[in-house]
Amino acid sequence: MIKHVLLTLLSHPAPTPGWALAAADGLAVHLDAELDAVVATIHIPDVSNALARRLVGADAAIAAENQAIRAEADALSSRFAAVVGSSDPHRQKQVESCGFVDPNAVALHARLFDLTLLPIFGHPDERWLIEGLLFGSGRPLLLLPKRTRVAWDHIVVAWDGSRAAARALADALPLCRRAKAVEIITITGEKPLPPELSPVEVRHHLARHGIMANGVERPVEGEDVGADLLAHAVSRSADLLVMGGFGHSRLREFFLGGATQSIIQKPTLPILMSN
């Protein structure tokens, strides 16, 4: 059951856009859950020396930048309060770190929520937040890109029999129960699945939760299994892809490796990950 959702809001150098707040609120309504927020902001340290302060006014410039950052964070908090219709201070937390967003500080707050949302819009700290939240929070993470159609009707679940995949499947059950179609995708040719972890057994397990799922097997087409899964989900017009954060080394490279960083920054559909 998902009743308490945390939205990660970033204030600098690019504040979380309005579409992300609206999409997060819509998902909370869909789940009949409360949406809270953590506003992560930064503080620029004064590293100027006496000469810099005298010649270019470095200390004044840094102070002005920090004031602007605080104003951005306050404006973001006000927009969130307007979207959820509540100014309750308990529904917003703020974390401030030096120079860049500290993913560990955000992850600490996420530990007491059922689901954490991270809007993906090109913020420079997104990659570190993905890794920090996935490893440090102990809770599922949903990457939320901008979409023209906001729905949660068709869910594709990646299954490889791993512990991480099992965790992701369990975390996604509340969303699967509300979906109109659920599909189990298995990439074949990678590693054999024991009979007790076959896609058929997964479908039986979901049926016991009242979820009628279809099963699809797709042969591996290249070195990047993650790209194969994403391509399949897109081809099926899925609204959400569910997968374990580290099913095996190739999936880790897909999500966190530098070679595919552009895919993380601009995913084409929401991705729910668990570790």
C-alpha cells in the first residue's frame, strides 16, 4: 500500500518545473496518498580572499547568489503548497548542502515514505540523486520525466528472477492493482530462470493479488539489456516501466554508467526502481 509519497524538489541552478509538481500531485491522487516534499537547496561557500573581495567584490557577489538561491527555494515551497492545497509545515522538509545537492541528506528523509518521486528535467545533480536514493533510502524510487499524456494504465514489469526484481515487483503492486494492463517482460538469452521463478509463476503470484498480467519474452538484441527493456516498454506505449535497480551489472551500467547518461537524463517514460 502506498499512502505516503515524497516529492524531491530542486531549487538551484534549475528549479523543479511546474509540470513535475502537477504530475506528482496527480499520481498521489491516483494512489489516494498524501504528497509531501523535500526541498533540496545549496549554499555557496565564501572562498574569496582579501584581494578578490577588494577588486571584484567576491563576498558580496556570493552573498547575493545565496540570497537568490534561498528566494528560489521559498518560491518552490509556495508553489508546492498551492498545488497540494496545504501550507502544513510538516508536509515540507528542507535540506541545505554546500556546493551541490547532498543525495544522502535527501535519502534520510525518504526512508519514512512509501515511495520517492524524482522529476527528471536535466538538473546537474540528478545522477547522484538517483544513486543516493536507490542505495540510501531503502524505498522505491520513481523517475518522473515530462509527458504529454499523464496516465498509469499500462505497466510493464521487467523480470529476471533477481532479488532486486522481486523487490521492485512487490513495490509496484499498488500501481499494478490500479492499472488496466500489466505485462511481464523477460529478456531471454541472458541467464536461465529456475522453474520456480519463471514468468508463469510471476503471473500466478500476481493473480493472487487480483492482477491479471500478460507475459512476454524478448530475445536479447545487444549488449545493453536496459536499452532493450526501455525500447520494449516504449513500443508497447507503456505508462510505467518497473525494474530492479541492480538486477545485474548490465542494468547498473544502463542506469548509472556514463555511456548511457543521456538516457537517464531524458527518459521517455516513468521508471520505478527498487534495490
